Amino acid sequence: MNEIIKLPEIRQPSNLEEAKSMIIQLGRNMGEHAYIIGKILIWVKAQLKHGEFLNYIEENVWFSRMTAHRFMIFTLECDEAHCLLDKPHYLEKEKCNKLLHLESLDDRSIVPYDENIYYLSNKFQQDRTGDFVMIGKNDTCPTLKRRSWFFHKETGAEFTLREYARVQTFPDTFKFVGTYETIKDQIGNAVAPQMAEYIGKELSGKTFGDLFAGCGGLSWGLEKLGKKAIWAIDNNSKYARTYQVNHPNALVVISNIEKLDPKNFKKVDIIVGGPPCQGFSLSGLRFKNDPRNELYKEFLRFVGALEPAEFLMENVMQIKNFAGQITRDFERIGYKMETKAVKGLEIGMRQRRNRFFFTGRKTG
């Protein structure tokens, strides 16, 4: 006999900001809280127009639109299934597990390749929601992420890796190394070189070190301005390999930055980087004390130890909510601070990619 479980009851959020905080808290264990997350997303969707809801997901939660869609479908199917039992708010555990782990196959054609070997066509067959986007020849692209899927409206074919790289403003001369998936990750996670070049014009230094360097988009943009990468740090060897190929004269260190001593690195005019920072919304926690922002403190530690004349720190737009605290942190170690929001469309990019930059200059 199937075990019967009780579906969790939830408190409806009072506003969109509270909904965001609830999703972030529950997301620490998405499997356990999938039903509740779906309920909250359904509530949010009811408050907003379709386009506003998609923007809300992109700007306020870390998972993709497709994942958000699956949460909502899971919740709706749970609700439908428990109505078939003679017990409101209860569901067969086996049914719940099947719904949670169900992943629909997409509709791409299966193409013969060799004897009993097939590959999936890159042709887009049906309209989809989420990060599956149909894009015309002259259309603006949404923000490119690790798990974005762009398709040509005219042919139905998915963008090639080089076309994804062009959206991110990498030149065709930039070399990517890795499997299809790891290269797509590198492109989606990169600082757009055109954005780096735009903001880098405000820096006067000639040499730099790159923290959280990724595949090297930020470094590439700065080197176009005549600046020189001396060293770079990243903990992902796949990204670091691409960085090294494109910056052969730089020292590339593959390591957890927390284990590194800044004094072992050559002094440079500028330190640059985009530390991953996820703790934007937890009430009661100061930004620097949020455990998810340890890597921000590592950026602060390297700047404090090496004392470059300038530094440049890049992140998503939400970090501007903590600009005051971040400014005070760097002022305490002797830097005069400036901040700037950069919007991709305003600097000639084809992509609606917006980023926030902190620039610091050593005083005294």
C-alpha cells in the first residue's frame, strides 16, 4: 500500500519582496521544499504581467525560468493529484516523488549518426517558455546565462557556441577550450569583454591581476586597452585552461582563493574581478557577514594586502543595494570609491546585460 503524506501548508507572502526572501530561504533545500516554492511562484505570477514575471525570476532568484516553470507545474500537479484522494491536502508519496523527479523530454528530432548511434538535432521544434528564446536576425537578446538556449527565429537552429560568444561580445579570435557544455558555461558566466573595455577606460594603471578570472572576458577587455595581465586566479581548471590559452604570458593559478597568500603574488597597478556574491536578500544579515559572500571578503583581503593603486570589482545589479557597506569596507583600507551601473544596450551590445561596477583608487 502506498504511503500517504501530507502536503505542507504555507503562509502567503504579503508582498513581492517577502516572496523573494521566502524563495531564497527555502531554496537551500529545493527538493524538500519544491511544493512550497511552486506555491509562492504561482502567487507571484498572479501579481504580475507575463513579462514582469519573467523579469522578476531573472533578477531575484538564482534558478532559471525553466526551473521556476517546473516548480509551478509540480505544485499544480500535486494539487490535482491530492484532489483524487478522499483526503484534502494529502498525496501518495510515490506519486509525489514521480512528479518531483519527472523531466519531460524535449521534442528535438533524433538523427542517425552511425550503427545504433544517434544524436539530437539542434532544431527547435515547438514554442517553449523559460530560457528557450526565439531570436530574429536583428532582435535584442536577453541576458545570456550558463543555461540559456537561443534559437534562430528564421531557421529554428540553436545558436552555435561561436554565436553565443558573439552575443557576449567575445571576438572570433578568442579561443575556447573544453566540451560543449563547459564552453557554454564559460561564455555564460563571463564578464562581457565589451563591458570590461568600456569601464576599463576609467583606469590609469597598466598591469593587473584578475581574481575569479573565469575564462578571461574581463582580462580580454582590459588588454584591448593596452593593459597587461600579470596573474589570474580561478578554482575551475576548465575555465583556467581557456584563460591560459588566451593570455599565455600571465601566471594562471588554479586554487581555492581562501588558501592563497596574497604576498606570494607580484604587485600590480590594478586588481580586478567579479567575486560570486549571492547573499542579497536575507533580512537581519549584513552583506559582509552573510556566509554566502565569503568570496567578496577574499577580494577585500587581496586588495588590502597588495595595495594596488586601483581596483575594479564587477557584479550583478542587485549588489547596488549594498553599495554603502561595500564602499565603507574599502574606505577603511584607504580607497576612494566610485560606483557605476553599466547597461549593455547603452554601450552597443546586442544583449540586455546589466552589471554594477565598483572602482577604487588608493588615497594618500
